Amino acid sequence: MKNAKCKIKNKNLQFRICNLQFAIKQQGFSLVELLIAMAIATIVGMAGYVIFSSSNWSYKVQEDVSEVQQNVRVAMDRLAKDIRTAGFGLPDPPFSLTIGTGTFTSPITVTNSTTAPDTITILGIGYEAGTLQSTGGCTNGSGTNLICMNTADFFSNAGVYQPTRRYISLNGTTFIELSSAAGDHVNAAQGSMRLSSPATLDRNYPDGTPVYIIQAVQYTIVINDATASPPCTSANPCLRSEDFTALRGSGSQTFAENIEDIQFAYGIDVSPRDGMIDYTSPYSDGAFVFSATGAATLSDPSSIIAVKANIVGRTRNQDPKGATGFKSQCFEDRPVDAGTTNCTGAVSDGYRRRMLTKIIKLRNPKQGA
């Protein structure tokens, strides 16, 4: 501040300032200062971008991994539930039951593959369709041939009897094949039918005894159905189940996506038939067998008392950064990977995988003599 002149008078607490002049020096940034500021801003911006990019990549990876883990758990829970109930309500072997296009002679039907996913068909399970009743819309008679039951699930909406549901179990203990005689279906409109020869009861059962329909459900991996919703392709393999009785819906049902492989090995009880798994050493892989070259052959499916299920899921997307150092795990009888040292035969790609293994004991094993 220069050349400031001021006459100040103090009169009655009043001030007067006069002749005040200011000289203010005007300044800006130099080129060096501007370049330094730009460099600092660039460094901060790049650091922010790196943090954002890394967080975004991590989020995408974790989202895919969480999804595949959930898919594998859902698939295993559903599969294990059905495997445990294999044999429910079935007669003792030997038997031969035809449901739809399949004929079954054991609770577990095995289709083993060393180059593709395995297939497993489970017989039994049990769908509660009604209860036994001695009255209520049916002719009330004496003996064991005229007892009736509420069985709306045995008929289509048009009242047509469905032969795929003719095998039933009373309370899970007594197996019966329903008669195909039209005269036994006279009460279909009322949701009931009459048991008569050859579906005779071995004894009198109390009203309210549960009646179960025996199911046959097949599990398989599908990669060649682009018309499905969602599409099942090699890029999106699906785990499907098909209930041959159509109690879970007609045709094949997708219940888990991005399931790449299912493989099974079996705990068998052959000699002695003591309810224990035959093994070479406890808790070893030798305790479970499969039909493959170099492994014990499963010659009698009715000897299965436990199943070791392996389910492999993979992420929906490949690695966001293009990493390709991922490959299938080694398990069971897949020589493309398990038959080589450290899985060197497996092809590396950009998909992360998660495998879940579970040993499932059958609650209702049905073994012959």
C-alpha cells in the first residue's frame, strides 16, 4: 500500500477517512508451476483409475465365483436329497419296473463315462399322492380289494389314468402295482380309485395311511439345447433332471446353470452283505468304485449302498483380465486330467471352477440275496 494519505477527524465518535489510495500488485502462475500442478493431477488421476479398475475387476470375479459356488451347492443339495431316498418303497430285488421309456432293475442306474459327464437315474424317492380311505366317494366294501384312496395325481385333467404312475408304496413299506383295468378308475372325477386285483393289499391298513408314487429321476449335463430357456450350450452347460413320472413337470428341467461336470463313484456292499462299504482301506478312494478301465467294475448296481458325488461348476464369464491359467480339477476316472501328473492333460482356459464332493448314504438300499 503506497501513497495513502488520510485526514482523520474524530468528532462525536465519527471517523472520516479520506484520500486513501491502494496500489495492488497483480500476479499469476508461472509455466513451471502449471506443469507441476498438471503432473500432480495426472498422478492422482492415474492412482484413482488403478484403484477403480482393480476394485471393478475384483467385484466381477467375486460375483462370478459367488454365483458358481451357489450353483454347485444348489445342485448338490438337490441331487443328494434324491440319492438318499433311492429305493424308497421298492420291492426287494430282483425286480423290473418300466416307467416311461426306461426299465429299471435297481435303485441306482449308472451310466459311467471317462470322456464326458456321468448320468445317474434314481428310482424310488416317493411323491405323496394321497391317503388310503375306506369311504368317501368310493364303494365301501369288505376285505382288502375295495379300499379306496384319494389319488388326483394319478389322473390327467381330463380324467385319464397315467400309467407312468402305476407303481405305488403304502407308507413306504408295501409296494403295489396298480391295475390298468378301466373299471378300477370309475371314481377318477372325484379323485379316488379302487384297489382291486392284482393290486390287493397284504393286510388291512388304517384310514390315512400315506400313498406314495414311485418316481424315476435322471440327472445329466446338457450342452446341446440352444432352444431351451435358459439355453444349454457348451458355453453355458446345464444340470438337468427328468422325472419319468412327470410329477415334477414334463420333459427335462434345468435347475442349475454352468455345471460343467458330474462324476460318481459307488460304495458297494457285496461280500459280506453286512451294510458296510467294502473297501481296501478305510476312507480311501479304493472304497468307491466305478466302471472304467483299471478300476473295479460295478457289476451289480443293486449292491450300491452309498454314492460319492462330484459336481464341478465354472464361472459364467472368463477372467476379465484375460488370464487363462485355469483348468479342470482332477477327480475320479477322467484320464484327460486325472490320469496325468498334476492334471497336465486338462486344457487351460479363462474359467474359474469350484468342485464339491459329497458322500451320500442310501437310506433305503434294496439288495438281493
